[in-house]
Amino acid sequence: MDRGEVSFTRMEKVIFGQGAAEAVNAEATRLGAERVFLLVSHTLNQETDEVEKLRRALGNVYCGTHDAMPAHSPREAVVDCAKAMRDAKADLLVSFGGGSTTDGGKAVTICLKHGITEADGMEPFRTVVDEEGKRHLPEYDAPDIRQIVVPTTLSGGEFNARAGITNSKLRLKQSFMHPSIIPISVILDPEVTLPTPEWLFLSTGVRAVDHAVETYLSIDANAYTDGACLQALRLLGEGLPRVKNDPTDLDARLKCLMGAWMSMTGVITGSRLGASHAIGHILGGSAGVPHGHTSCIMLPYVLNWNESVNGERQKEVAIAMGRPGVAAGQVLDDFISGLDMPRRIRDSGVKESDLLRLAENCMLDDWTYSNPREIRSPEQVMEILRMAY
């Protein structure tokens, strides 16, 4: 028999298909918030009226906006946002935008609780991975201020109690984890995703596909998470091409948002992922490759590299994507290419001479060690990187 454990999160609610501004205001009222602070995408704030709609809906409880959280959420930007929130005396955070605002917001709540005012002050709170791939989590008090997230991309970090934050000095993305940094509620409104650039929406959609694939193929896979993963692939497999064909298709966008949510079922309940995510973390934090593009590039090659140990199970991935009998790596290669997403590391400007440093950094990510085909050295990571370069 299978043996395992499913751990549920401290998220209270997911609201889907409703207007974001009204839903945020209703949640702020439910939570008794008196001073609500917004951490938002710069582009969303400067080039659309979506953030202003949110301010108007909040009315007198609105207390400030921060729109300077770059990609991959650098520590310095997290500390700056925490200072702005502290000065505003905020008691609730709303993150509105892509994955950087979501993950950055999680880390902001840690900074607020523990009085962190400098980037180096975050060091004691990060997760450390030892030489055996074991994750060591520091113990610290839970944040007092919680977060509501309105995502405009599909990377799914809003459903996770883990924040990927970049140490700019080391050019390395690191994890910060605590059960209470998961958002208290998430609002999925397809209409607010309309201003999201096509490449960003579609590439983060592939990131969600990556969540579902690597969870289904996880060494921790179980019957509970299998169904969610396969349904996520069905929703994303239909929804992403429809959005590519018609960007105004709100039903397709909601399918994508729901698929991204379902793709995180295994991640948030304890399933460890594999090399596509581990290498993706390093390509993002150490080489500046956009979050979604890392999955567009790596996932098919990792599937091919792992096929010798889970090829039979990979057949179910191909079936869920609507192409039974075709190798899963080929199915995903064709699917991603059909969305006009990049398929090679070199396409993102990474130099071949930098691959060894990236491979070595991968040994600092715990999901390298939980890849279905065992990885215990940078040389093995290099095999995959050379395939993908």
C-alpha cells in the first residue's frame, strides 16, 4: 500500500469568477481590517486603472501603495516595501499582480513581524539545504499581518507557504517558508488578467503545467493529488491555446486560473517536485530568466532525461494533454512551441560558459534531490543543461 501524509494549509478562502475590487473589499471587511496596504505590479498601477478601482472600492481603509517589486523579488525590494507598510501602520496586505508581488508580499510579512530593516537581516529566516538535500527550516514566530492575493499571472505561488526571494549579492534565489505566510485568501478574476502581456500570461501558464506534471511524477505522488494534477493539465491544455487564439476569452482565462490553482494541490500538501523546478529556480535567480520561461525551456528536457525511470507514468501526462501514444516530452515540446514560447536556454541570453555555475547552484535547491531520477552531482545537472542549451 501507499503510505504518506497530506498537510493542509492556513488559507481560508478562494474566490473565483467575481470582480476583484469588490471581492477584496468584502474580504477586508470580513477580516476586520482598518488599514489596507497594496503591493502591486508597477505596470498595472501606472498603465491601467485596475489598481485605482481597488483603491476606490476600499475607500477609507486604504492606506498606501507600493509598486516597486522587480522580477524574482530581490531582498532589497522586500525590505523597502516592509518599511512603507510599517510607516503606513497597515494591518492587511493585498498583493495584486504577478508572482514577484505574491512572493515578495509573503516575505514582507516576515520582515514586519521581526523588525527587519536591512536586506542582510533576512538571512536567519531562509531555508537551508544541506549536502544530502535535506531542507532545514528555521523556527520563528508567525507573521501577524496576513495577505490577500489577486494574481494576474498563472505561476500559482499564491497557493504556497513558500516565498522565492533573490539574494542579489549571491545572484541566488532562496526559499523562505512558514505555514502562516500563505495568503489568507485568493481572488481569481479573469478580467484583471487582460492587461497582462501575452508572453507573461502564457509562459506562467506553462509554469502551472510544470507544477502539475512534476507533482504527478513526484516521488511523493498519491491518489489524492493525482486527480487534481491531471484535471489541471486538461484545463490548461484547453485554456492556454484558447487565450493565445483569442486574448479576450474570459472563460478560457478562468479555466487557466482554475488549472493553475489545481496544479498546486500537490505542492501545497507536501509533494516534492523535481529538476525542472530546481533548475528553473536557479535560471531565474542566478541568470535572470523570467519565471515562466524557465519551465517553457526545461520541462520537456527533464521529462526526456527522467523517462528511463517513469516513462510508463509519463504516458498519463500525454493522455491528459490530449495526445495519447506520443512521448510526454514531445507533447510538451509541441505544446510550448505552439504558444510561441522559448525552447532553449540560449534563447534567454545565458552563456554556455555559465552553465557549470548554474549546475553547481542547483545543488543548493532541495528539489534537485527529489527528482525522480536521482541527481547527486553538478555533472548530472549538466547533462540536462546541455540537452536544453
